[in-house]
Amino acid sequence: MIVDRRGLDSEKGSVLVTALGVLSVLALMAMGGFLVFQGNLRLLSRKTDSLKAFYCAEAGVAVGESALLRAFKSGDGWIEDESFQDENAYPVVPPLTSLQEVEPRLSDVKILIDVVDGPGVYRIRSYATITGSYGPVQASVVKHVVVDPYAGGGGVSPEFLDALDKIILSGGDITLQSHARVSGSVHSNGRVTIEEHAMIEGNVTDADDEIRHLPTIADLGKYAQSKAESVRSEYSGGWTSNPNNLVGNVHLKSDLFIDAHRIVRANLWVEGNVQISSHVKLYGDLFVEGNCFISSHVDVYGDVFVRGPLTIGSYVNIYGSVYVYDPLGGTNTFRLSEHSVINGNLVSAANVEVASHAEVHGSVLSGGSITFSEHSMSLGTSERGALVYAARDITVRSHGLSNVVAVIAHGWVDLKEHARVYRSDLNIDPELFALFPGPGVPAIVDSYWGT
């Protein structure tokens, strides 16, 4: 049989051309896929590098914040100079080596601080560059911050700690009348007068020796109110509001009158005024948002918190502490009447008068003046010595104080005839240290991110 080779050759040629075409298309598709993959890989790598650069820039902002707070602490002048802005911004040397331990490919960090409104408002700019697989990648972060130079806690006031080395420290004069006696050292920023037969058993210094800075106490009204809220928050079982059923936790929005000889087993929170008649026994804490009058021969087995004026009659025994956060502060006077006893601390934003034969077994703190009448006592406790502090003056009449760690008055201290101030070797209530905060430290009080 005769075969036409020309047809076969033609057919083979067309098959070959088709195969080559298919291979070419496949090769182009493979190359395109590779290019797409390579592009995606490059894009993913740059995104990863950008994210790492961003984190490095964010770390640079934290470095800038630390540098800014250090400048406040050291009193650097540039924090007030508003010429440090834009191209003249204050440069911060970055800890490049430390940052490179986290990201070895980090090649550069630039940190700048703009003084927007000094001292107080600043803009921190941070720029970070990473050497990526496909070239350098840069990220920038901007943060605005507000710095309060005294916002941070400064611990206990050093002036307060120093004051505890004297039994009496006065911002004014100290006077000891006839037969007055003090068992410890005293200091006056004015003059010390010791009359006939009076005695100070310790060192005596005055304004000629040095002028000492007296510790400043926190706002006693706010402290007492905060203490009341803290104590109430610890109760369980909820609150009832029936004035005829004073049991458990009772919250009343009206006035409350408690009849004589009644026994009440409740924590009472009254938003109005309170009057407690004689011979009442209250087993619980008392919170009064208005005025409070406690008659004679009343026993309170808890703490007493009163916003308005507080009057306590004679022969009242309060087994806890008393807090008076009178909004009128030092213009009013809280009087602990004759033969009454407070077994805890007495903290009052108002003036304090401890009448004759009345006793406070804890510390006495006043936002005004303090007067101890004849035979009244601040005794401390078996575990704690007493602190007596007045934002104004302190007067001690005969046989006044014993077991005292320190008597501190921003005004004068007047010890009348036969007055006594005896020092205690015990420590004061640790909670009271918080009332004498040290100087604040700079802190960032507000911030936001952005240009």
C-alpha cells in the first residue's frame, strides 16, 4: 500500500505546533503565577515589616514619655519653651541598642517632642526604620500628652515624718503657763515661752534656730466622706427603708428620731437630720447627711459619720471613730461633751472642743483649731499612740494629754496652768499616714493618638 507521507508530515507538524502552543501558555501561566506569588510575598513581607516598624515607633513614643517625665522631675527648662516645635522640636536620644535586641533589623529611630503649650501639653513624634527584605520600611507614630507635675503619688510627706521627732511642733508660738509640763522636745517657728514652774523635758528650738516646714494634711472633709462611702460599700444584704423597722442596713431619705431607752441593731444611713434620745443603744454604724444630735447616756457600738454639725451630749460612749465632714469646715465647732468617750479616732473638718473629763482614745485631727478643756484626755490606745493635729491652734488646759506621739499645730500651742503633754513610745494608726501625702510627682493625665 502506498502511504502519502506529505499528509502525515503535515499532521505531525500541526500537532507539534499545538503542543508548543499549549506548553507556551502553561509556561506563561506558571510564570504569571510565580510573579503574582512573588508580588504577594513582597507585599506580605512589607506589611509585616511595616507592622514591626510601627511597633518600634510606638516604643519610641514610650521612650519620649519617659524622657518628658524625667525632664519635669529635674526641672529642665525646655519643657516650658514653646520654640521647641516642628523642625526645632526637642530631640530625644533613642536607646537604639536596646530596641535592636527586640527587632534586630531596626536601623534607625528618631524621637521628637514638640512643646505645644508648656509646661503641660506636648506632642511626641517617633519615626522608626527597618531594613526589610525588599528595602527600608518606615513607620511613624504621633501622640499628644498632658502632664500634671503633681498628679502622681509622692508617698508620705517627709515633713510629717520629720515632725514625729518632736512631741510638739508649732508654726507659731508655744507657751507653757505655770506648772505646765512636756515630756519631750519641742520646736516653734515663733517663740517658746516657759513660765515659772513650767518644764520641758527635752530640747527646745525656735525660729532663731531654724524654720521648719510643717506637714499639710489632706482635705479632712473629703477624707471622711470617702471613708463613709468605703465602709458602706462593704455591707452585704442590701438596704431597707422602713423607719419603723430599724434592723439590718437601713437607708432613710427623711429625718430620723429615735426614742429614749431604745435598742437599735442596724447600720443607719440617713440623708436627713438625726436625733437620738437618751439611754439609746445603737449596735451599728451611723451615717448622717444632715445634722446630728446625740443625747446623753447613749452607747454607739460602731463608727459615726456626720456631714452636718454634730452635737454629742454627756456620758456618751462611742466604741468606734467619729468623722465630721462639715461643709463649713473650720467655721463650726464639734464639741465632745463632759464625760463622753470616743474609743477610736476623731477626725473633723470643723473646730474641735473636748470638754472636761471627756476622752478620745485615738488621735484627734482637725481642719480648724482644737481645745482640750480641764481634765479632758487624749489617751491613745494600748496598741497605738495618739496624734494631735490642727490646721490652726491648739489649746490644752490642765491635765490634758498623755500617750501622745506628736502635737502639730500650724498656729500657736498654748499649754495652760498644770497642763500635761506626755509622750508615747507607740506608733500612730498606720491609716493616718495617708493623710499626709508627699509632694506629687509628674504624671501623664491625658493623651490621644494622632497628628
